[in-house]
Amino acid sequence: MPSRPPTRPTRGPQSYRPEPGSIPTQPGVYRFRDSRGRVIYVGKAKNLRARLSSYFQDVAHLHPRTATMVTSAAAVDWTVVATEVEALQLEYSWIKEFDPRFNVKYRDDKSYPWLAVTVGEEFPRVMVGRGAKRKGTRYFGPYSHAWAIRDTVDQLLRVFPMRSCSNGVFKRSGQIGRPCLLGYIDKCAAPCVGKISAEEHRRIVDDFCDFMAGNTAGFLKRLEREMYAASEGLDFEKAARLRDDIGALNRALEKQAVVLGDGTDADVVAIAEDPLEVAVQIFHVRGGRIRGQRGWVADRVEEGDTGDLVEHFLLQLYGGDADIIPREILVPALPPEVETIEQLLGELRGSRVSVRVPQRGDKRALQETVARNAGQALALHKTKRASDLTTRSRALEEIQQALELDEAPLRIECFDVSNLQGTEVVASMVVFEDGLARKGEYRRFVIRGVDGQNDVASMHEVITRRFRRLLDEQATSESVVTDDGPLLVDPDTGRPRKFAYAPGLVVVDGGPPQVAAAQRALDELGIDDIPVCGLAKRLEEVWLPEQEDPVILPRSSEGLYLLQRVRDEAHRFAITHHRNRRSKSMVESLLDDVPGLGEVRRKTLLKHFGSLKKLRAATVDDLAQVPGIGERTATAIKDAVEQRAATRQTVAINTATGEIQED
């Protein structure tokens, strides 16, 4: 496999761009290096020339994470391989070897426990272990927690009294002719002292392995038959013992409920993602039962959709351990090169491996369950990170130092503007105090003084309106001393004036134009003691007024994470407000042409249903139940809704077939 030496690092992406035509068109794997020669990103490609050329276009057109990577790099090299499978294998090897910081890392440094049975020994032993697998040992799992599987084994040993002691204990008991404690409490058949033969002990081991492999129904029925037979034979002591054994088995099975009735061996993978992080959950299903669960939360530092994330995950999880690859892997989205992934995993496993997205039935329901777990894991991770007092304090200190503020910004207000081609322009304001969201102080704005799509003018208007309110409330408020300190209240009502307090930092969603507009609005109001900054999505740069260069915070910075969270929350709040207004305006426009429906009844309908989606789903009877809406009017409304839906479907079909050209 020919390899090209790295280009000499100088400065900027264009400085290390390979010469035109020097990059081969074969499959291969490439590495980006920083100025110190450290590998910061590893990728693969079917066509190296096409893939690498995409990195050296205008940085403004790249995805923010890709742009950060190429601007951090100082050299690129590649290795040509024969097939796409070889490219996958080499990519995995390089990621393991170099641990590049711009590759998503799903694997942690923690090994997960297995339940192992040493079937290769004369007297097999059951144990819980970690690490690499050994020949002559049968494994079940992996499991999430060692204590959980140890508890299960403890329940099963009363039914399957096989050996569980170490070789030293087993040998010593044989020498002294006395079994260990487990032999006395009937959790071991004590083959060490000859209570049972090797063949009898092997039958116990085989029953145990069959039970763990999922063949439980037949064994339970056999025990029930033996219990009833003992009861009919008046051997009540044996019947009671078998009853207790059945109870122990059922308790063990409760922890491993059947989720797939066909006894499937599969791994079910789900991903929850946001612009900053990605959470992965995987359920290991063996014999139709959930045998283990694992999960990770990783920084999302490279470009790609859900399919790309799935591909990276499969490669990292299974690339180095063929023993854990199941016959079937259920994923939320297919990787871009699913056939290649299946071929690689099949070669590692030694038999065919299927990677697919479940569409219906029990597997689809299980996939949704795993997805909920992934979403909860991501939410919990963010909550823990945001609620940790030490982390929040460090984030505020980093912002203070990076922006050279006089004090830490204990109150941060962030503003964002949302519109659809200049219509229904709205803005949002979110408030974070001490690094935590204060949702009771969020505010929405409808932009009325700006024509068309002008985010800069809209930002100027919303900042002006918010801080004019600040000046008005400060001028008309009274200060009252409380246990928590001085409080500004309305002199007429005695209620606190929330917006009479100035923020320690104003953050706007955008770059230099938006920052300049916000600063100009404050200057026009005579406010000169409130700092302003902007966070641009392109490269996550922090912009300050009247500065040519942005402030670059490290990606691992808690200060940057807090600013991103504040910005994303403002964006979410603005988008939600914008969608609500669009939905209401669409309902109003839809009802304009309904005969006999005046303004009062239109508002009544709008208040009753709230959205166009709910109005579409309503039946004529549902509509007729609204006060002031009779059956005839309800029928007219339903006809209007169905006609609008039919028109939109016709437009969509014509657009898809090329009869209508849209911008």
C-alpha cells in the first residue's frame, strides 16, 4: 500500500493543500496533523482525491467543526488501500493508535463484565470477569454492572449447584476432603470431594449454559413436572425444594425479561444528538433477552449526520473485538456504506452480520425504548454538567478572563432573531443566572419596525426595546431591603421589577454585524457599562464590538460550553415562538374564505384548537361543538381544510416531477 509523506506545515489550510493531481483517486485513509506532527483527525474515502479536495474549499462554506479541524491542522497525508474494507480496517487501527481529538470517541477506558463458564476444564467453573476472552470458555453478556450479574448467579446456583470457586480453593478442598461453605449450603454439588462425578457435574453445567442462552421455558416446565410428581408421591420436602428453585429461577428471569420472542441475538443501538454532543445507548439482546446495556456521551467534534455517527460507532465498538459481534445489529439510521460495514463485521465474526433499521413490530418497539434511554442519558449528562456548582463557577471565570470583564457575568441575557423570508419576524431573550436558566424571565418580541429580512436591524430594535424598559423600570422603582439584599419593586403594587436589573453580559446570536447593532443600541440609550459579545455558529467564535479578530475559546472550555448552551436556548425559544405565530397565521388565512365565519368566530376557533395541525385533525362534530359554530359552518370549515391539503399535495407532486420550479 503506497503511502505519501506528510506535506510540510506552514500556515493556514491553503498552505498545506496538496498539489493538483497529486492525490490518487483510489480508496484510502487520510490523516490531518497539527504543527507539532500530532494526528488530529483520521478519515477514509472511496476516492481520496474527491474527499480531500472537499476540505480545501472556502472555510466559510465548511461545516463549523470541519472548519475548526482544517484550520487547526498544518499537514495532511494518506495511504492508498485496495478495497473499502481495508480502508475501514486501517481507519480503525489509526484511530486506536493516534487517538485523534477531532474524531468522535465512543469507547471508554472501562471494560464491561462477562459471565464466563470454563467449559474446557474437567470441572467447569462459573465466574464473573472482565478483559480479553480466552479459549475454552463460554461467555454470556456483556453486562452493565458486575454486582447485577453476581446477584443473578447467586440465585441460579441453588438450582444449578456447579462449581464457582477458584482453582486454589478447589484443590485445597480435595486435599483435606472437606468442601467449602458453598458445598455445605447446597450452592455447590462439591465435585471436589467426590459427591458427584465429572459427568454429573457436566450435566449441571450444560443445564446452566442452556438456561443462560435463553432456553428457559423447557427447563422450568421440567421442574414443575418434577415438583408435582414429588407432591403426588407425598415427598413434600423435595416438592418444596423444587418450588423454591422455580421461584429463584423466576427472580433471575425478571431481571432479563423477554423482549424478542424469536430468541434473537442482536445489539440494538440508538443515538440522541444535539449540535454539541452525542449520546449512544446499546442493548445487548441474547436469546431474546436483554443481557446487558452500555452507553456513552461524547463530544460531537466532526461533521456528519446520524448515519455517519452510526458508522463510526460500529467501527469503534466492534473493530477490535470479534467475540461481541452479534448476528444482527439494529440501528436508527443506515451507515453510508452499509454493505462495506456488513462485509467487515462478517469477516471479523466469521459469519454473516446484518445491519438494518427495524421498521415494525417488537424490534421497532425495542429500538424506541433504547432511543428513549439515549435521550434521557443525554439530558441527564447536560443537567449534571450544568448543575455542578464548581463547573458553573469555572465557566463564568473563563468567560470573565476571555472577555476581560471587570467581574464574572452572574446574569447573562442572550438574544436571537427568527424569521421566514422576512415574514413573521420575532426575537427571543433568555436569561441565565449563575449559569442556570431562569425560564420565568424569558421574553418574546414581535419585530414590527423592520421591513423584510434584516437581522441586524431586528437585533437593534430588540436590544433597544429591552434596555429602554430597563431604564424606565429603574427610574420608577423603589429599593426595599430584604434578607437576600436590596430588591427593586413597583411603588404602586409592591411587586419586584424583574427587568430593572442590568445583566453582567449581553450575548447575541451572530457575528460582527449583530454585535455592532447591539452595541449601537446601547450607545444610543446612553448605557456604557453593559458588555456585549456575539457567538457565531460558523466556527463558534466570540466576537466583541470594534475588534477585528474574534476571541477563540478552547473547545473543551466550560466557558464556551456555557455560551453555546445560552445561544442554543435562545435559538430554540425564538424558533418555538416563530412556529407558533406561523401556525396561528396559517389558521387565520385558511379561515378567511369560509362563508359565514366572522372575526369573532375565527378567534374562537383559533383559541379552541390553537394550531393548524389540530384543526386539520378535527372532525365536523368536533368543529360543531365549538361555541358559535353550527353544523353547516363546521362542514364549510372542514371542506376548506381538506381543499387546502389537497392543493398542497398537488403542488408537492408537481414539484417532485419537475412541473413546478421553486427557488
